[in-house]
Amino acid sequence: MDILYKSTRSDTEGITASKAILKGLADDGGLFVPDRIPELKVSPSELKDMDYKATAYEVMRLFLTDYSEEELKSCIERAYDEKFDDKDIAPLKKVGDRYFLELFHGKTIAFKDMALSILPHLLTTAIRKNNSDKEVVILTATSGDTGKAALAGFSDVEHTRIIVFYPKGGVSRIQELQMVTEKGRNTKVVAVRGNFDDCQSQVKAIFNDEELKKEMASKGFAFSSANSINIGRLIPQVAYYVYAYGRMLKEGYIKDGEEINFTVPTGNFGNILAGYYAKLIGLPIGKLVCASNDNKVLYDFFETGIYDKNREFILTSSPSMDILISSNLERLIYMIGGSDAVRNEALMKSLKEKGRYEITGDMREKLESFAGFYSTEEEVSKTIKELYTKDGYITDTHTAVAVNAERKYRESLGDCRKNVIVSTASPYKFAKSVYDSIKGQSSGMDDFEIIDKLEEMSKVKIPPAIHEIRNAKILHDEVCDREGMKDTVKKSLGL
């Protein structure tokens, strides 16, 4: 039987995976979730001999059941190709006594490439499968990495347009340059005066604007999303957890069936939720350590059972995690609430109206797979320097948040299981913060001078993604207020 996808906010009839990917967000504002969790059909011992593409197929075929074997394998083959600068796609590196799953070897040097390389292929296949005559408009809010990865994935893809909103001053200079120099003829990038939550909340509001949807439909347009609210983004992320386990086994770091932990730098909760899905399908995972920065709304949630966004928004050196509304947490809340859409809708209504909600004691008991820890800016900087000094390994700010959180977890709970740190971005993407952590202030040097210095220090070549933007022309310079985002979308589409 096919797995169908239902909304987290109503008990409407489920739809196929391809239709859920096309829609992105449910009509009632909920997120699509599978109506049941499948079981991994390959054993851990079989995983160790599988490459990334084969592993991705074994995972995706479980969830995307209305895609044929030929369709899925074609999407995977086109996604995980020479765009990645490492033959392993997601190499596992042992550094001292730590294990890093490097997810930044794709075209835009961040983990979002792992899913956004395949989403355009899944989407265009879905358009054909469902005989859609609409031009799909990808509408996305980004805290830095999703934006460029989505732009790169959908650039000049037929039957699609993409509009990306990002918080002005809320991303690194390299992240911003990657977006505003995008050449795709079907792309639009707009800076918003506000923070990521402002962008994300307004994008959701635009998605749920019934009058706008009717107007778009009359002109031949339909919305979809490239954020991890789209299950076409989330499901491919499950694959790299499964692949990491196979690599740990192949290298002899663990025994067949041995449980391991993962520590995940977390903002919108999609990355770590994919790890939870990997555990649910049968991967031997012990704990998923949710690593937060100074915007520790998730840490507080795991500590208290209360999700409360009513707090100061802090700009940190790990901007992709500067988030106070973690959208994908809704999928977890739905699951631990017994897949009760009415209960879940009430909690999300409380979040919208009061900025907070509290889960019940029985729901908290179902969070035993997770542990929450956070890192301060001072701890992040110290961790980057210590890793370089001790092991000669340079990590980005987000991964450093996870390294420090993993240390705190191990020291506080004494868990001796092997722990894989999910490394989400290249240090070149946050060069100034990384360099300042290791060498002190980089006053007088611009970002590209700092990048050249990092190359000397790390002995790791500057990736093509950086060379491409070094002298690229800025093509997108529009700025709007949060309230002006809807009008920007309409103007872009000629409505």
C-alpha cells in the first residue's frame, strides 16, 4: 500500500507523496506527515557496502511510494553527481575522538544541498505525474543557507519560478553574496527589514491567503515550498543518517547493530527531525542531541515542555540557527500527541496567538530520544580555536555549536556511545567569525582576504562556490518591509 500524507492540523483524507511535494504546505496551514512509518528493508550490515546513491534510494522508496523505481533512481542520479566535490557525497571524518558527517560538499557548501539538489527533480516529476498545468512558484524564507541552495537547485528549471526572502543583516556576507548574485532567469531574491521569523511567518501567511491563491490559479500559478516544511525536502535528509551509520560500520568504528548518537546544530528542526525519522524506520540510534545557540528556545522546550518564543531575538555567529519559531517541531508535536490533529491545531493556535504552548506530561515522556544543550557565543569561538589547535581541523560556527553541545551532553550524562556530529556548513561560508575565533580580530581585511588566509591555515582548497561570487555582479538588490512581502510576490508574478 502507498504511504499517504496527512496534515498535522486536520483529519482530511491523505494525499500521495508527489501531490504533497507539489503543494508544499497543507491547505489548512499544517505540515504533511506520512500516515505510517515504514521499516528499513536493508540491514545495518548491508548498509556498509552501499554508496550514497544506493542508500538514498533505499530510504526514499520507503516514503515516496507513488514514484516508480525508474523515476526515483533518475532523480537521485541527477541530484548526486559532479556537483559534489567528494565522491562520498557526505564523507565521514574522524578527527581526534570525534566523528564528523560533512554535509557541505555540494554546490552551495551547506547541508541544504543534500536535499535541495534532488527536490527540483522530485517536483518536476510530480508535475508530470499529476498532469499539472500550473507554473509552480517556489516561495521560501531563508535564514541563510536554504535560499542559495534552493536558488541553485531551481535556477532555470522549466515550469518553475522561485522567490527567496531573507533577513537583511541577518545572514553572513558570503551567504548574502551567494543569493544576490544568482543569475537564474526564473529567480528573485528580496531582503526583508526584520529577522528570519518575520520572513517565515509572512511566507506562511502568503501560502494560506485564499484570495491570493485563487488569483494565482486564474493566471496559471500555484505555490510550493523549498523549505523543510516540504516533505520533498525532509525525506531526502533521512538518507544521510542512514549512510553515516553504514560508514561508521564500514570503517570499523562500531559493530553491527550497535547504537550511535547524533548531535545536530538545530534551528528550524528539519535536520534533526530527519534523524528521528531514521530512528523510527529502524536505524540503531540512541540519542539525538539538539544543539542550540544563544537563541535557545528548543533547549528550553526540552527542559520544560514549554515552547515560548516570547524572548529577545539574538543575532549570533551561527545565523542559520537564529530562529525562534522552529516550524518542523510541529511534526514531532503531532506524533507525540498521538497524531491528534485537533490537539495539535490548538497548540499551534496558542503559538500564533500567545507565542507559547505547553505539552502534557505524557507527551514529554515520548521525547526520550532527544536531549537539548546549547552553546554561548564565547563557547562557540573557544571550540573553533581548540579544534584547530589540537587537531588542525577547521569547523564552521554552526558545527562548533554542536561540538560544544556534544561535549556537554557526554560530560553531564556519561553516555559512552559513539556520537556523530552533523557538520552543516563549510567554514569558508562564515570565514570572518571562524578566523576571528582562531587568530583574533581580522580588522582591515575583507571577507575574501580572510578566506585566502583560511585556505593557508586549513590546507583545504577554497571551494568553487566562493570563487564564483568573488567578482560576481549583484543582480538582486530589492529590500522590503515584512508587510510588503505579499505585494512583492504579486508584482513579481504580474498580478
